[in-house]
Amino acid sequence: MTDQLRSAAPARAGRASWIRRLLPVALLLAALAAAFGLGLQDYLSIEALHRHRSLLNSFVAGHAVAAALVFMAVYTLSTALSLPGGLVLTVAGGFLFGVVLGTLYVVVAATLGATAIFLIARGALGDLFRAKAGPFVQHMEAGFRENAFSYMLVLRLIPLFPFFVVNLVPAFLGVPLRTYVAGTFIGIIPGTVVFILAGAGLGSVFDRGGVFTVDSVLTPEIVAGLIGLSVLSLLPVVYKRMKARKPAA
């Protein structure tokens, strides 16, 4: 009987460990379902921003600190839940708070939300993914970790990669938390500034009855500039590999 209890103890410990790992995922999915059930994504639109323009501007003018905290909380939660409308929230940051404060609030909130989902994914599935990964994925993981900061900058700078995908992939490839946070914080600044500037001029678009679209912000010139920055961020990787290929003296 004692031997049976001893043999069952590791199994119970394993199940408890998996429950602890998967509980944050379950809570996240429940929050995501609740958000969609309440229709919160409908409020993350330019039309909603236009419709509630006077109310929002009055709240920001009368309660600057509270408005900033509420905005950052909404942005962090939206990022953690991967709700659609992140670009709209960024534009709203410029519209409500201006270029400097809007950029600060958005970058901090986006980094917090991205870090939350990164930690949940790494804790719940990161070890399992790496254990089941084949040689190719393991080789890719080693290369990614060796140049994690440069690769994080590339993934954050190029607007072609969905934000929530970039939040998850580094968790499965063993990127250190510090590198992930630094790469996210720095890497999202250029793109954030672009949409913050668009948001800062959104009032004049509303006044003349114009229509705001994402395509009007991500012009070919802007995209080319962001891609250029991503190429520059890869120079340390290229230099390191060229140096490694040189024959030893």
C-alpha cells in the first residue's frame, strides 16, 4: 500500500504542475471569450473614436492621470488578449494625448501586454514545444537565441508580422525575458511613432469630414523605412557570422 502511494505521488505532482501551467491559459481564454461576448472589439474602431470624441477629450482634459492609467490598462489588456484594434488604440493615443505622451503610454502598455502573453505561453507550452521539437527547430532555436535581440528588433520593426505572433514565437524558442522586453520596447517605437503622428492629426481629418484608413498611414515610403531599420538591426548578425567564417590566425 505504501509503495502504491509512493508511486502515485509523482503522477499527482505532475498533474498539479500541468494545472498550474494551464490555469493562466484558461483564464486568458475565458477573458478573451468574455471580451468578444461583450462586444468590446466594436469599441476599438475609428468610428467609435469619432462618435465619442467630445466625451473622451473632456475626460482627458479634466482627469489627465486617470485617463492615462485607463488608456494604458485597456491597451495592456487588449494586447494580452490579442484583440483586434491595436492600431486603432495606437492612433487614439496620439489623438488623445499628443505625440510625446501618446508614444510613451502606448510603448509601455504594449510592452506590458506582450510580456504577459509571452510569460503565459512560455510557462504553459514552451518546455513542451522544445521537448517535442525536431533537430531543425532545435537548430533554429539555437540560432535565434544566439542573436535574439537583433531578431526581436526585426520582428517588431517590420509591420508584416502580426503582433500576437511575434509575442508567441520567442516564448517557444527560449528567448530570455530581458531580451524579449528590451527588443519589444525598442523595436515597436518607430512604428508606434508613425501611428501616433497620424492620431495627432486625426482631429483635422474629423473636422473636414475625411476618412481615416491604415493604408493612408502605411505608405510605401513608411514601410520601406521600417524595413530599412530592420535590415540595419541585422548587421550585428551578419558581422558575427562573417567573423566566424574567417580562418583562424
